[in-house]
Amino acid sequence: MPFEIPEWLRVHPDVADALEGKRAVVALESTVITHGLPRPVNLDLARRMEAEVLSIDVQPATVAILDGVVRLGLSNAELERLALSQNVRKVSRRDLAVTVARRQSGGTTVAATIFVAHSVGIQVFATGGIGGVHRGVSGDISADLPELARTPIAVVCSGAKSILDLPRTIEWLETASVPVIGWGTDEFPAFFSRSSGLPVSESLTTLAEIVTFLRSHWRMGIESGVLICVPCPEEAAIPRNIIEENLAQAESEALASGIIGNELTPFLLNRLAELSEGSTLRANLELLKNNAHVAATIAKALT
């Protein structure tokens, strides 16, 4: 069956060649570039993640929207433009059409990236941490979770962002039948920290086990995604108690300033970086690169 590209999607020639030739491809999100990291660190990180994927002889495919066109794979110039632009949207699945209609540019979240990647059959996606259930009485749920529940793709991450309610996030994933696999760990990683005290649904220790599991999951027609959780590299990880102390202060400041909605997560992550004197930023960079490497390894084994 010939490879088909949806009419609304522009695919970089290198990515199209890989997909046409049934070679391994790893999708990468872009909100970490546009909203998650300071400039110019964001551009350096984006290039390093693509380099990690290429080092395994796998094709990276960064997803973004430029001037109203959904892109799968960016040229170096397009990546630089996206990273250094100030006026870009944070685009979840619900925002894809309006961003295209208004001919705007944007960084795609986990949910939007999963949707775009799956539209051409990409099986593996690398990110830092997924969204989840927010803390507090609001019970706000990230669009990442329902997208994971309905889309068969492997998402390599370091758990959910530590600013979230991790126990409730795990419960949501369990209810939605999304397997949470620990890569050599029995605990759900807490993003900057290697452990959370929460169990994963299964711990697998070898590449062969991961590949066998993924093939079995999809062969049975189960439509959910799979979370493959990789702890932050030990040399960069931060103890959980330190993160909690700094997070409490950042949340108090956000409440006092009336910061809510889409602006809350970037604010909290920026304040954590400041309060930790850059330690959370270093951890974020290291886990992102490591997750890209692991995702490429899995994608290559799958093909």
C-alpha cells in the first residue's frame, strides 16, 4: 500500500523518504521549544534531540505549525525560526484548526503531536513529561491524557511534569487503560526526580521486552497509547523533597499574581529553574536528550 500524506500536512522530504521506505521515525514535540525553555537554550536543545535520534540512524520528525501549515519535520532554518520567534501559539489538538485557519505559527503539545504523528503511522514519540491532572480542587485534566487513551503510539517520557498531581494522573491513566511501563524502574518517574513513590503498571528491563510488549498491545487491536517512563539521568536528577519545597513557593507566587490556565505551567517551570539555581533546567535538558535516544532505540527495534 503506497504511503499517503494527509492534504493538510506538509512533510519534510527526509521524513517522507523514511516513511516511504518504512524506516524508523521518531516524532518530537515543539512546545518545549516555544514555551518550555528559555532562548537560545531551546534551539540548542531542539538540535541536540534531533542529533540524538540521528545517532541511532533514525529519522527525527519535529512537529510544529508555521504560517498556518502543519509541519512534520523542520529544516534547520525553520527550526531556528520557530525557536527564536516571540509570537507563537501553544497548540493542543483543539487548537490545530484555528491556528491553521488564522495562518499562525505554534508549538505543538504532546496531544497535538500525537495526533499529527499518528496520522502518518509514526509509532514512537519522545518528550520530556506528559501533562496530567492538575493539583488543587479544579481537577483540570490535560488534553494529553485523553489523546493517549485513544491513540496507539508509544510515548517515551520521564513521567508527568512534577508540578502536577501525580497520584491522580496515575489513576486517570489506569481508568483509561493506558499501560504505564517503567524502563528499568518500578516507580513512576517524577520528571526532575527519579522516583515518586508511585508504582508503574509494569516494569520492563530490556529492549526486547519493550518491543514484544508493544507489538502484542497493538496486534490485539488495543487503541490506547503506551507510556514508556524513563527516569531522569541520575547525575542530573533532583531529590523529590527539594522540588516540593520550591514548587510550594512557586505555586504561592502564581496564586498571588493570578496566573492560571495555559500560563501556569510555563510560570511554574521558570520559577523552579530560578529557585533551584538552574538545577531543574539542567535536569530538563538531560532527560529530554536521554528520552530522544531511548525513543530512537525503540523505534529502530520496532522496524
